[in-house]
Amino acid sequence: MSEDVRTDDVVTEEDGAVLVITINRPRSRNAINGAVAQGIAAALDELDSRKDLSIGVLTGAGGTFCAGMDLKGFLTGDNPIVDGRGFAGIVERPSAKPLIAAVEGYALAGGCEVALSCDMIVAARDAQFGLPEPKRGLVAAGGGLLRLPRRIPFHIAMEIALTGDKFPAERMAELGFVNRLTEPGGALAAAKELALKVAENAPLALAATKKIIVESADWTPEEAWRKQGEITLPVFTSKDAQEGPAAFAEKRKPNWTGE
């Protein structure tokens, strides 16, 4: 059973353990203003706080993912930054639970940085990515310059960042930036399919797995095993860790509770 919640600028829809978050400003190509940033932050807070939700999908309405910051709003003082989460309510602190970007059309500037904040990217073949900030006298300070060189080869990250050009999804998929390509109009359905597959697994295990992969890049060899143990111990002592083997032995689907 799906449940919809609609606000002016952000739409959320529940599909089982999946929370779909849609930026809902199609006339502005889903440019990020203060209301959108607050809406995304609130949706991520909901995703992280609810035991019955395991993963999120972030997308845009009207055939475009996100064209970046609302420059007209920026010039009038509309602040697209949320304390504690940064630009768009996500770039400095994404959700603790896994998040998939479903990209149609453009994911440019801040929109590309929002996609980079997600853990996986599903994109239509005709989608385009880019960091055009230098063309406007700006810098991609929403995480694009920090994350992009960790996702694709250094020299190509430099080309994308310094030229400010648009790069097609098919090329980004070749570079490993995009997980799955779809025909135009199919990104959200494919992202939900991937999310539902992930959501079959235990939510505590998923969150811990993401945390280790994301944070371990900064761990020294001396602290890696200790920090990993601190994250995994609560999982191994959880009710779900008992439920998983029991379900396997009884040849049934597990009933995860997130406890």
C-alpha cells in the first residue's frame, strides 16, 4: 500500500520500506530554493527516524532532476541551505540510510551535487550531468569538487569541473558514475525497482553497511577494525540478527523490525 504526502515544493510517497522524495518545481526545472531545501531535509529526517523505512529514492518532477540552485531566489536572499545539512538540505549530511538518485533530464550544478550526495544513481540515457558554476563566476562548493574525484578518474573529474560542460549519462555510466541506465522516462521506475531489492534486506544492516563504506575512506589502518566493530556490534546483537538466520532455517521471508 502506497501513501502519498504532498507539499508545495516536495512530494513524498511510501512504497513499502521505500520513501520516494520528489522535488516538485517543474516550471523552474526543480531549482533548489529555501522551501525545497527544507522539504528535502524534512523528508530525510523522516527516512532516518522511521524503523519501517529502509531506503529512499530522490527524483524530480516534470522530466528534470534538478537544474541547481534557484539563482533568481539567491539574488533576492532566498537561502537554499539548511543548518546541519547544507545546500538543498542534503549535501553536508545525507541520510544515514541508503539513497538512490533517479535522474531524468538535467542534473546540473547544485543538481549534480545533490545526485552526488546519493549512494547510487539511476539515469535515463538522455540525462545530462555537469558542474557549470565556473561559467557563472561561481564554484561548485556543494560537495561536487569533494565527491566527484572519489567517484570517477581524477583527470576526467578535472575536465568536468573546469570546463563546466554537460556530460551525457551514457558517458557517466562508462565512468562508473551511474549505476543503471534506462530509456527516457524510466529512471524512477528502475530506481524504485533497485530500492525495493535493497529494502528486502535488514534495515539496521543496510544503514551500518552504508556508514562503514562512507566513513572508512578516512580511517587509518590502525583504527579501521575498531571503528568497524563499533558500528557492527549493535547489528550483530539486534533482534533482526536473530530473525535473519531463523527465517533462513525455516525457509521463509524474514520479518524485519529494525530492532
